[in-house]
Amino acid sequence: MGVGKKVLNDVKPYMMMILLQIGYAGMYIVSVASLKRGMSHYVLVTYRNLAATLVMLPFALFFEKGIRPKMTLRIFIKILGLALLEPVLDQNLYYVGNKLTSASFSSALVNILPAVTFIMAIVLRMEKLRLRSSHSQAKVAGTICTVIGAVLMIMYHGPVVQFPWARGAHHVDQAASAAAAQSSSTWLKGTIAIITSCVAWAGFFVLQSNTLNSYPAALTLTTLICAMGTGINGSMALVAERHDMSAWVIGLDTRLFTVVYSGVVCSGVAFFVQGIVTETRGPVFVTAFQPLCMIITAVLGSVILKEETTLGSVIGAAIIVLGLYSLIWGKSNDIIDKPVHSVAEKLALPLTSVNGNGTNGTNGGRHVNGGQVAHDVETPAVKGAICH
């Protein structure tokens, strides 16, 4: 039983991330469909975070009643910063880039996120490299490969690649596709928007890792971030759409499904689930599963949205994936220096981790202190969450 429980705890973060990437792929497809039918990205982001707030609030009030720390001005400023980085900057910029390019291209380019996060962690001294170590060398090489792949995707398009499952899917709409083809300048603008969103997303990881050290209530923090994001983005949307208030109207169609799906799965649930995994494995581990989302999105995009994938995107994405898994191999040597039962508690959902004192697996409402000690890396205690 002890061995089985240990195996389950080891496998759980991988399963969480795989299922979440499947959820993200669905969000990319439905959001592109809604945006290209005229939905405002400001309105989409506002409704998305409102839905996430309404879903997560009851769980936060019930499960974290006994562990919610006192709100201070310092913590409030951090939460405000998180709301600006993720719900406002990241989501809006990503949706703009998604609309100006394609679902498959944007989901592939987002794979630069682990490299951006890794570089940011080094700059902020969350990661310390020993360049004589093979694991540290793999991390550096993986980061370089990721950047090279992203540049290739931007600079070279090449011929269209016909996937076996999408043969004949594009010939009916060739005239419409030609009319809707993006100009080079438009594509470049979309690419810049996606890259900037990745920088904001990486900053969100790092800041939330720090915030959970002083505010160890992941569900409450998720709710507050979504609520603040709703307020800030709602104000922006009112200004941006002041001449067309009909933009706020959504019916029983794709727009409503996009709002509910992205809000519940990719904001509410993702903030919490990825926060648990980030807390035990670090932000680089969490972001390393993005290639799976890219593959699923490329398949669904070619079938459902009739999107065309170019040779440059395929080659660039392949190089990015090689770089990512070089980065993962380098991170595999990182070992969290804390008791196994503590890791199990942090990987458990609230329904299974609330103890008799209602402290949700913490010591007196505080997480157990401790850093991550690796053979080639010394990483300070990382506690955080992520969502796109």
C-alpha cells in the first residue's frame, strides 16, 4: 500500500497536467471560433473571469475558512499585480494574437513559455545554474533550442502541410481562405502579441509563487485574482466597446460556451490545479507540458476550423519540443527536500486534504517551509499557480 500510494503521488502531477492541456486545447479552438465571428476579446476576457469567480468563490469560502490569512496592503498589491499580468495582459494579448494568426500557430508559439519562465527564474535567482553539470547544460541548450524554433516559426512559413486526417478538408473553402489570408504585417503583429503574452504569463508564475508564501490559500487567491481581473478588464471593455454595447450580448451559442468553458476550466480549475503542481514541482515543470496542447490543437484546428499548417510551423514546433524536453530532463534532477507526506498533502485536492483542524494540510494555517535542493540547482521554495 505504501509503494502504491507513493507511485500515485508521483504520477498525479503528470496526469493533472496532461488533462489540463487537453482542456486548454479545447479552449483555443472555441475561442478562435468565437473571436473570428466578431466577439470582442475584451468582453470574452471579462465574462471568462466573471464565470471563474462565481465558480471558485463557494469553494474558497468553504474549504479555506480556517486557513485564510489576513489581507495586508503588501499582499493586496501583489494580487493586483497578478490580476494585471494574467487576466488583463496575458489573456487579452493572447486572444489578439490568436485572432491575427491561427489557433495551431499560437498554441505552438506559446511553447516558448518554459524558456521565458526559466530565464526569468534565473534573473530573479529562483534558479542557480552550475554550468559544469550536464543537467544545467541541458537546461541552457533547451532554452536556446526553444528560442531558435520560435524564430524559425516567425521568419519562415513555407508550403502548406497536408495532414492525413484533413485531406480534402480545405479545397471547398480555398476562395474564402485566400480572401481571409493574413498579410505579413498582420501576422507579425499577432506574433508579437503572443510573445508579449508569454512574458506576462511567465511573470505571473513567478509573482504568484512568491505571493503564496505569504498568502497560502490557493482557492481564495484564485478567486481574488479572477475578481480583480473581471473589474479591471470590465472597465477597459466599457471604454473599448462604448460605441457598440451590443458586443456585451451573448446568446445560447458558441460565445456562451466559450465564456463558460474557458472561465471554469482554463481560469478557475487551472489556477488551482496548476498552483498545486507548481508548489511541489516548480513553474518550469508546469510549463513543460505545453507541447501536448500544441499537438491536440493542431489536429482539432485542421479538422474543425479548417486551418492550414505551414512547413515552417511544423519544423519550428519540432525544434521547440526538443528544446523543451531537454529542459525537462535538466529539471528532472531537481529533488524537493521535504517529507513525502507534505508533498502528498499539497498534491491532494481540498476534499481529501482537509485535516481535523481545518488547515488543509498545513501547519497552523501555514505551509511547511523548505527549499528545493537539486544536485546541480538550488531553488528557493516555490509556491504558485498558473493559468492562461
